[in-house]
Amino acid sequence: MAITTAPGTTRPGRPSSPYVQRPPRTSLGRKVRDNVTGHAFLIGAVLCFALFSWYPMIRGVVMSFQRTRRGVTTWVGWDNYTRILDDPSFWTAWKNTFYFTLLALVLGYTVPFFVAILLNELRHAKGYLRILVYLPVMLPPASALFLFKFYAYDPSEAGLFNAILKALHLPTSQWMQSPGMTMPAMVIASTWMNMGSAVLIYLAALQNIPGELYEAAELDGAGIWRRIWNVTIPQTRLILALMAMMQIVATMQFFVEPLILANGAGAEDSATSIAYLIYQHGFFQNDLNGAAALGVIMLVALAGFSAVYLRLTAKQD
């Protein structure tokens, strides 16, 4: 193509189209260029999980079939598991763990849900009350538990809870020194520490419920409890199911509460948990292989429960 610059003279010109056609990129090359940042972040996360989660789990499974004495490691098969299963403290720890989990479902699972409903219904000071509810989550767990141990659960009448009981003319309690009150006391402290996160999750779910459903229920004459049962719970069913599974998995691994509040085992081994028993085998008895076997047993139990629970909830959905 030529462009005329003057009569009788021409010079090479540019193409009339302002866009220059380039050879098309290959599909694979385009996908790699478009997703290189995402793959970089993904590879980093996978490496972190592999190094700090998957490798320790695999290493723990291998150690559970070994025995190390004076630097010499030998394969012993199922000996560590049979030795752990023959230990009476193993069954005591499981009994305490199930008891703690049951109490946590009754108190630590239901209380945050109803607190979230209450906060969602309020018209004033919502932000202030949300900060107040979430504040314990920001405290280090050790600090919060020491606060309960030396201030709230003081067995004398100077303790906060005993002072409240005395003011109500009720009998006081020894709390952590009493085998019957050890588990309820730990559940109360654990609920207070961890309630804020669950409340915020429930609040987010409650605010996504259409207001027309509540208006229709009110027109039908439904009271507050009927509205909660027929509207709130069905509309938040998936969140409730997910939080129930997370609650059970988390509470079955409780460790900090008995370690700080009950000094480990508690009165008459009333606070010994599976997680604390693993700690005791590994760091006090120098039995890393037994601790690994205990960890594998807990892993299998929690994985089995999670699989069954997800299958049941999937059928309901």
C-alpha cells in the first residue's frame, strides 16, 4: 500500500488498520500466563500444609509402629496400640472427653446461637454489644483461663461464682477441686472464651434471612419461639450443621483447659483428656511412640465421625 505525499511522489505507508494482528497464543500458554499468580499462591499454601500438617501426620503414623530406645529405632507393629489400649487411663480420658463434648454441645453450642438471635433483634447499641461479646476471643487462652482459675473459681467465698451463690443463699462449690464440678466449670470457661466467633458467624447467617418470612409468621400469630423454630432454624440449618461438626471436632481435642484450670489430670483424674494424655506420654513419660499411637487413634476417631456426619447431613440436604 502506498500513500501519496505530493503529486507524482509516493512513500511506503502504514497499514490502514490501527490494530496489528499478532499470532494467536496457544491455549495452554494463555492459561499459564493468566493464572500464574493464583498458582503461586496455591503452591505456597500447599507447601505450608505439606510441611506443617501432612508431614507430621504421616510421621506420627510411622512412629506409632516403631519404638525408639537409646537412639535405636525398631519396628514393633501393633505393640504401641495394644499397650495404650491396656492402660486404664486411656478409657478414663475418653470418658472425660465425651463428657466434655456433650456438655459443650448443650452449653457452648446453643448459647452462642441464642445470643446471636438476641443481638440481631436489638435496635440500639448493636456494635457495642458485638464488641463486648467478641472481646474474650481476643484474649490469649492462658490469660483467660488464669482469670477463671484465680478469680472466678476461687474455692473460698472471695471467688466470683461463690460470692454470687452466697448472695443467692445457695451452697458454694469447690469448683476445680470437686470431681463432679470439674467438667462443667471447664465448659463454662471454654464457652466464654470461644463464644464470640460463633456469635458473629450466626449473626451473618441471621441477617441473610428475608424479613418477609418473619412478617408472614407474625401475621399467622406465631410467637417468638415458633418464629425461631419454624423460620430461624430452617433458614440457618446448613450453618448450624457445619458449626455442630466443628464444635464436636474442636471440643474433643480440648487441652488447655485441663492443663491450666485443673493442673492436668484434676481431682481423681476428672479432667484428663485424650489430648492431655498425649502430652503426658510425650513430654513426661518420654514415650513418643505411645503418644503417636494415641494421636493416630484420635485422628481415626475424628475422621470417622466427620465422614459419618457429612454423609448423614448430605442425605438430609
